[in-house]
Amino acid sequence: MKLPGQQDFEGSDAHENVRSEELDSGLGPGSGLDGPSDIDHGESQVPKDPLLFIQLNELLGWPQALEWRETGRWLLFEEKLDIGAGRWSAPHVPVLALPSLQKLRSLLAEGIVLLDCQAQSLLELVEQVVSGESLSPELRGQLQALLLQRPQHHIQATGIRPCRGSNASRKASWDEDTPLKHQNPLRRKLPPGAEAAAVLAGELGFLEQPLGAFVRLRDPVVLESLTEVILPSRFFCLLLGPPTPGRSYHEMGRAAAVLLSDPQFQWSARRASNLHDLLAALDAFLQEVTALPPGRWDPTARIPPPKCLPSQHKRLPSKLQEVTSLSRRSAALAEDKRRRGPHAPIPELQRTGRLFGGLIQDVRRKACWYSSDFLDALHPQCFSAVFYIYLATVTNAITFGGLLGDATEGAQGVLESFLGTAVAGAAFCLMAGQPLTILSSTGPVLVFERLLFAFSRDYSLDYLPFRLWVGIWVATFCLALVATEASLLVRYFTRFTEEGFCALISLIFIYDAVGKMLNLIRANPIQRPGSPAYGCFCQYPGTGGNTSEWTSAKLKDTEDSVLGVRPGLVNASFLPPSECILQGGSPRGPSCHTAPDMAFFSLLLFFTSFLCAIVLKHVRNSRFFPSVVRKALSDFSSVLAILLGCGLDAFLGLATPKLLVPTEFKPTLPGRGWLVSPFGANPWWLSVAAALPALLLSILIFMDQQITAVILNRAEYRLRKGAGFHLDLFCVAILMLFTSALGLPWYVSATVISLAHMDSLRRESKACVPGEAPDFLGIREQRLTGLVVFVLTGVSIFLAPVLKFIPMPVLYGLFLYMGVAALSSIQFMKRVQLLLIPRKHQPDMLLLRHVPLSRVHLFTGTQLACLGLLWVIKSTPAAIVFPLMLLGLVAVRKALEWVFSPQELLWLDELMPEEEQNVPENRPEPEHLFRGNDSEDSELMYQPKAPEINISVN
């Protein structure tokens, strides 16, 4: 058996006579749909031919009633008609028998080949094909009538009649004027300009010799109802012959269809000038197929399409390879650098050499997009994003506000958190270079605030005035960093640094969510057998006296008394007051009111929201429901999880902890105004001494802000409007002054919520052919969703009557989901899993083909050690040096160059910028590091991949 492969092949002589101007007319059927994604594939200088829809019509019913019946169709992959089930199979990779290809070649070599045929209808085409055969007039008439017979399609396009218009109307895509409700559903998935090819094959008893014909129409023409999708036809292939044992003509028809679906053969067939060119293209295809040994696989098995198709560059005709090799190599290297990090000389990271030069360039770059930043938000997807990120932002504001209140002993609290989040976030969305960023309190900054307050308390300092001067110095240092274009240092933030930082933030989310639930359980202990109110279900006042209060109790053996049976269920309302108190209830008139097991039901809501969010998020890639329903469930996964938790809580009627929203607009600390006094009770020199802790906080702010900015602006997210590293840091510095003066929390970019924001704005292609995953088109870049989120956050102070029904365990479950989703999507976690998987069960990861497993474990162990050290320092009194430890990740990564080779670092991480710009003479360029490796692996290194932005950081 043979399977079309992807091996190297030098073009044959068939391509040497291709005109030079034809090299610009495209390659293949478009190995993909038209769209923005085609621009970034590293082969942008190779235009694509129209996508080709191929249909196999087989002649059945000999010798009784002959009819043409559609039995197969091809776009990128094959779909077979399962006649017994009456449905199309799933798209799969076609598998051909080698003899069928050889017989097809012989039949074409002896048959009729019409190139640039000028037929304007199916009748003219059939007449030209039949006239070339040495048949008697009677047999010629029978054959012509048979070829004009309408085929039986499995899916008839209701309401569609064959086009009988003029020649001009036949050349157009006839379906474009047909109402959508009358179109074949497959037509809606095809891009504009698609063409058709019809392959007719079968056995005919009155033929004595095989009949083969291959026709290429000069102008595509709608050939009546020859194909189920009404499209202009470019190719026509006829394969008929006398009855033979087996299904040889069926397999030859499949072979012809597979040939036409191959991009390289189709490219050659569109430009062939004679039979020799056509046969040379077929021979080139034969030299590239891969054999499957008989008896070692199941011929009935259908091979599913691969997740990522390899590059077609090596299969280009030799003439086209010479023209595109240089541009392709430079495009591949540029794509590799963009995909692996912001180390390429992109405009945002080019040094100007002037004070505030980078800031000025950012402002000029973003100004031209400012109006579209609002117009692009007019899409229903943005509504889902607003609701999702609003709930996440409110939850974050409440959680960090509560933590900040605990850390500062009431100097700041939830109200300051709400107000600061709303004002700072809205201002950032209006002014920032990357408005998709969500500002929030973060774990590292919270750690520093806790240390700053502890220092002030220990030395009897007035905290808020001291904090004001720290904020002023931080803003000054950040402005100095903006002036000197220090943001260019983000080029040194490789994936090693990003993964360490993101893993730390994700663990903080998980730790906070679990910690909050444990605190809730401590406040409401789980009721075990023998505890005072075990098994009691609460009946709240106003809901009736004794309708649902059942409790498990030990009863006496006398049946005369209420307590006279063995352990069972009795109505708690019937318990005497003494027994009611003994069971943990409280007598209220004739009824006994008992407390439910709040810890158990809080855990139920916690895990319900967490699991629901995960399951619904992955529905998008499942096989259940239509694609529209899957996309809606995935987009609103977190919202639906919260609604489900609220509904379950309301149904059970439990007094679980609810969302607490401040109802009065005043500072948390009694007796202080909104503006913080510059000195208070502190000595004047403290304003100068505050520069020392401010220097450490500046390093933390820079690292926290810029690492998130690097992740959000990675090339695989395909952002069109560019980044603004200098402008973002400038906005953070100005907001630092504002929040310090009002005694509000400090804000930087929140990695997890910002990535969740981008995830909710993911754009994908709508039309995708069967077997092809939707193309990732980028992110819906705009400012309105973030702005509305922060405005709603500010308004939330007055929405307490509505928000008070949201249980806190549900929001904790959402926090856990965000942390777990972010942590599980980075490559670091995949390498951690390798530590626990036996070698024979390890997945076939590309890096394991090129890096020894022991070296992979060494790199992963180094990252684990750094992460553990960061966590320990964050949790101890030594956390004051935490910012320096984050900066130390860059130094550790630099030191790894003495341990790992450049090739190993390319697979495990990425090269530092100086290595890419100043490569020593004895060190190979990155593109040559793979010369000794498998060709398909090196090709995959340069393949553009849609990011896994399921809150992804990879």
C-alpha cells in the first residue's frame, strides 16, 4: 500500500519549461483558506491557486440500470460515502494501492489529454472527449448519452436548478446568487474563488478497450449538476473500461482524485503544456509516496488528519524553489525569531538614542489605531469578554482587597481596591500602548506592601505617608527607565524567565483559592458523626415550620415516643427543646432550627464552578453539538459556571458566604481623608530614605509589568496594532503617583487575567473545509472591553443588591480554574510531567528527538529549583529581596549557556539576543543547527502555530 508522503524531491523536467511569469501565479490549491493567516506562514511570496473541490462519480448498476453516483469527495482530505449508513465519513488521509497509480499512469499515457479546452458546457466537453475515440456511431451515441446523465448526489441542493444562462454567467461562481437556505452546506465552508474537478470512473460492458481522458478547461465553467457543489469546473477526468475482477476502476478514480488534491501535482497540472509534463508530475508524485507494508496495518482503518501540516516548500518544483528559496529562508528565520520571542528588531524594541524616544514612537504608532480601537469592539464576542473579565476583575479586587486589609490592619481595604481598580484600569485602557492588558493587584506587589507595612509598624512610622514617598520615588525611577529606553531589556526575557514568573503567579492564584476555602472550612467545620449538628439541614425563618428539617438521631427502643426507634430520620421540629439544643439547633417557638453542613456545600459549589469552567472551555474542541453551540459554550464557560453555582446555591437555599461589596463611599481607615498627607507624623528625612525600598519596588514593578507585556505581545498572538512597552511603563508610573496620593493599592499588569482577556477575544476563521481546524486569525484588539470592565467595577459599589447573591466559593473556584489553566498550558509543566512518566510511555515531543532526556530533566530541575526558591523567599521575612530574585532569573538563564549547547537551548528555550546578532565564526546560525536532524522536525521549527491561549503563556 502507498500513502502520500512529504519526502524531498527534486523537480523533474516537466517544470523547466514553465514560464517565469507563471511562477507568481501560485502553488497548489491553497493549502489553506484565504485569510490573514496566509500572510504569516513564511511562504507569503508564493501565491496560492484557488482551492479545488474534487468529486468522484462512479458508474454503478451494470448491466441492469446504469447510473452515476457520487462515492467520494476531496478538499484537503478524503471523505468516503458510507452507503450503508447513508452518510459521509469523517475526513481522513487517503491511502492508495500502488497498482492503481501505475494503471492510471498507463491509461493517461494512452488516452486523451486536452489542455486548455475551450468547451463552454458539459455537452461540448463530452462531444470533444467522445469524438477522439475510435467507436462506432451507435456506441459513441450511447457513451455520450451516458456521460450527460445526471449523477445521483448524496446531498442534493434543494431548490437549485442547472444553470442555463449565458457563457458569462457560467464562468462565475453560480452559488453566490443562490439564497443561503438553498445552498449545499458544504458550499458555505468554501472560500471565494473555489473551483471544482470531476472524476468519472466505472466499468462499461460495451467497451472493449479502456477509455481514459484528462481535460483542463481554459476558463472554469459550471458543468450543470456534475458536482454536488455548484462551482466552476477546471478539470475533468474520465476513466472507463470493460468489467474486470476487483474494483480497479474505482481505485483508479480515487487515485486521480488524490492526485488532483495534491498541491504540487495540481500546480503542475494547471501549467502543463503537453502530456509529457502531466506524466512527469505524476512520476514526481510517485517518487514521494510512502509505503505501508502489507500485514502490518489495518487497511480498513482511516488515518485522521494531522494537527499541523508540514511545509510544502521542499516539494516545490525546482524552478520555483530557486525563485523562492532566498525569500523563504529569510522569512522562516524572521518567523522563528518572532515566534520564539521579541528578540527580532521589531519597531517597538529599536533604540532611538534620544530621551523618551521610545515613548514618542509608541505614541505615534498607537495614535493611528486609536479610533479603530473603539470601532473594532462592536462585536457580540466583546459582550462575553466584558462579562467574563468583569467577574474575574471584581473577584480579584475583593480577594486582594481583603488580603490587603489583613496585611495593613485596615489601613486599606476592599473599597480602596474597588476604587483603585476602576480608576487606574480605566485610565490605562484609554492611554496605554497595549489596551488588552488588565491592571490589577498582584501577588508579588502584595508581598511588598505587607513588608512595607510591617516595617512601618515595627518602627512606629505613619504608614500611608511613608508609602506615598515610596510611590513617588517608584514613579521617578520608572520615568527614568522610560526616558532611557530601558524597556529594551525585555529582549533578555526568554521563555525560561517567563515560565518561572508565570508559574509563580499561577501558583499564587491556586494557593489563594485553596487557602480561602480552607479558611471557610475552619470557620464552618465539617460535621462528622457525633458532632452537635451532624446531618441537620437548616430551615431558615420565614420558609415554614417543619417542611424540610430532617435530622439523623439516635432514638430509644420505645415506639411510644418520638425517640422510640432505632437511628433514623425524624423531623427536627418535633424535637423537644432540650434535645434540640443537644443536637446543635436553636428552639424557635414550636420548631427546632438547625445549622446545615456549610463546609460540605461550600466545597460542592467550589468544585462545581471549577469543573464546569474547565469542561465547558474544552467543549470547543469536542465532537458534541454544532460548532456554533460549542463556541458559545466555550466563550461563556466561566459565566455559565458562575450562573450554575448561583443557581445551585439558590436551589438549596443555603447561607453560604456571599460576595461582599462595600455600600458606603468612604476610606476604610476611620478618620482619614482621601488625600494622603505627605509627612504626617514621620520625620522629613524619611522622604529621602524611602528611595531605598522604592528602588527594590521599581525592579519588581518593571519585572512584573514587562514580563506580562512580553507574553501578551508575543508574535504567535498575531497582534496587528503593535506593542507599546515604553508607553505602558509610563502609564504605570503616572498611575503609581495617583494611587499613592489617594492611599489606593498599587497596580501593574495582571498576567493571568490579561491572558484570560485575550483568550476571550480570540478570532478564528469561520469557513473551514472538512478535516481542517479553524485558522487562528489573531485577537480582537480594542480598548472598549477593558474600559467597560473597569467602569462596571467602579459601579459595582452600587450594585450590592445584585452581586450579593454570588457565593464566594463559586468565585474561589473560578480563581482556581484560572490558575490551573495558566499553569497547565506552559511547556514547563509538560516537562515536569516527563519526570513522572516512564520512558516508554513518554509522548513523542519534538524536543525529545533532539535533546537527551537527562538534559531535559536537568533544565526542568533548574526551573523547579528557581521556582521553589522564589516561593520560599516570597513566604519568609527575606521577601524584601524578592524583586532582586526575579531579576536573578535572567542571570540564571544566562549562566545556563555554560551548561547547555545552543541547539539544546533552541529546543528547550531560546537564544539570548546577542547570540542571534553576534554569532561567532565557529558557531552555526540557528537555521543550520538542524542540518543533522530529521527534515520534518526542522521544518516544524519554522511552522507558525496558533497559540494555545486557553489562558496560555506559551
